[in-house]
Amino acid sequence: MTAEYRFSFGPWNIHEGADPFGPPVRPSVEFGKKLKLYKELGFDAVQFHDDDAVADVDSKSAAQIEQECAAMKQILDDEGLVAEFVAPRLWEDAKGIDGGFTANDAALRQWAIDRARRAIDIANLLGTKLIVLWLAREGTYIRESKNAVDAHHHLVDALNQMLDHDPQIQLAIEPKPNEPMDQAYVPTIGHALAISAQTKDPSRVGGLIETAHAVLAGLDPADEMAFALAFDKLWSVHLNDQNGLKYDQDKSFGAANLRAAYNQVRVLELANYAQTERYVGLDVKVMRTQKADKATLHLTNSREVFLMLLDKVRTFPKHIEQQCIHDRNYEALEFAVLKHLMGS
Ligand code: GLO
Ligand code: MG
């Protein structure tokens, strides 16, 4: 039996098209309407930010959080959806302007930890055990602005406090080398797992790998995934694409480098990722030029490309692979891969 892959995306992937150089170009889609699109587009799970579930989360009491999450959970149930993860959105809050967990001000570091604990409560109420930590502003614009040695200790301390808050919760660090900061403290999955090993329960700290982030770090996304998969640490992915070293593009999966996309699917297959029941998550942006009524094509196209590449992985002639590897004839193997991808 071949296990089937299940797909997720974040509601922020349906967006108005504003960029640093121009305003929104499409009307906002109300959150409830976005949730209604999931099944229709072929997706089973929702990636949440904490404040997607509970707006203005800092100002809410525990009872209010409970009530708002119960309402959200009911909508998910009604739509036949589940929450894949909850991510504390520290980077949009004024208090997180220079990073939360690694802020210079101890009171702000405490705020970030408190907010992350609330995200854990929200995750429990929405029925997921997975917290994703994209450490957006945990880094520097200029190196002299923080003590980087202390910053890493602050990160471990924050992770430990999250682990203490709930003995079941799992933390997946989403590494990214830059943007919004000049330099992030946790740029690769290697860094993330090294930090995991320093926590009080490394078995509950793993990673989420995003294609574009690996490319921005000058690394191969499939190899980054393989590194985490080898140690059972790949707890989600953000498949997308990135055309070289420029702003974070979040292009549709496979759009910039089809062969690299093929290898990401291949490595997930090699490690039986589908059987882990983890989701194939997307983190994609539609082009700003796209008209409002066709602004979900990046989601369906990415999913379809994944499934088409999955078919390519499963139908690659094994005997040719074995023969080429046996003969150490990688020129022939490469040509066979290219021909297979081109359909001949
Ligand atoms: C930005 C990140 C971002 C996160 C999301 C979940 O570069 O990829 O989209 O994945 O906020 O924390
Ligand atoms: Mg992402």
C-alpha cells in the first residue's frame, strides 16, 4: 500500500498582493471564506498563526481564548479540516521589532515567551500538538546590536520554557537565513537541530524546511530535508520555489527549478514521509499580476506539480538507476533523469 500525501497551506497564502513597492491589488478574502476554499482546492489542513485563531491575542483572557478557539474548531470540524500547526506571529507585533526571544530587553523576551505559551494553548484548543517557530526577527540588522552568544542561550531558554508549558507539545523550527533581518540566528536546519540538542527535551524539537529558505542559504532543499529526515526531525515542509538569491519569492512549487522540486519529492518518498502522517505544506504567493478570481491557482498548481513529480519519482526506471550506479555512470543517470522528466 502506498501511503497518500495530505496537503496544507496557510491562509496568508491567499493574499491581496501588496508588496514593498505597491499597495494591495485584490480585495481581502474574509477568513471564513478562505477556510471554505480548502477542501475545494484539494487541501486537508490549515496552518495557523496564533492571531489567525484569536485576533489581538495579547489582550485576551484565558476564557476568551478558549471561547474563540472553540468557535474556530467548530468551523474546522464543519469543513472537515484540521489545524496542522500554530505559529506565534511575534514579528508583526511592535514589541517584537528587534526580535522577541533574542530581544535585548528582558521584559520583551518575557513577552515573547508568554505569547508563545498562548500559542501553545491555542494549538491544544484547535487540536494540534505542533508549534512552528519561524524565528523571523531573531537575528540582527547589524552585528554590533546584540550579543550573539547570549542570543543563542536566550533561544534555548525560550524553547525550554515552551517545552515546560506543555509536556506533549512539539516545536518545529523553520530556519531562514535572512529577511526580514540582514542575518538570522538560525539560518539552516543544521543550526535548528544543534539548538534542539541543547534543549531539555530534544525529542520534541524538530524542524520545518521551506524550499525558498534553503535556496536563500545557498543549500539544496532536498539535501536539507534529507538531513532532517535521517533523524526523524522533518515535521513539516513549506514547498515553494525561489529563483536565485533575491527577495523571498515563494513561487509555486517547481516553477523555478523543476529538477530540484523532483528531488524534494524523491527524498520525501525515500524516507516514507507520507507514512509519518505529517503534512505536505505549501508556503506560496500568487503573482501580484493575478486577477482576484484566479488568485488560488498557485495553490492548486503547486499541489498538482507535487503529484505529477510523485508519479515521476515512482515510475523512474529502477533498473537504469541501479545499472548506472553500479557502473558509476552518473552522466547516463543524469540523462535518464532529464529524459524521464521531459516525458520520453
Ligand atoms: C516567511 C515564512 C513564513 C512562515 C509562516 C509560519 O518567510 O516562510 O511564511 O512560514 O509565517 O510561521
Ligand atoms: Mg514558510
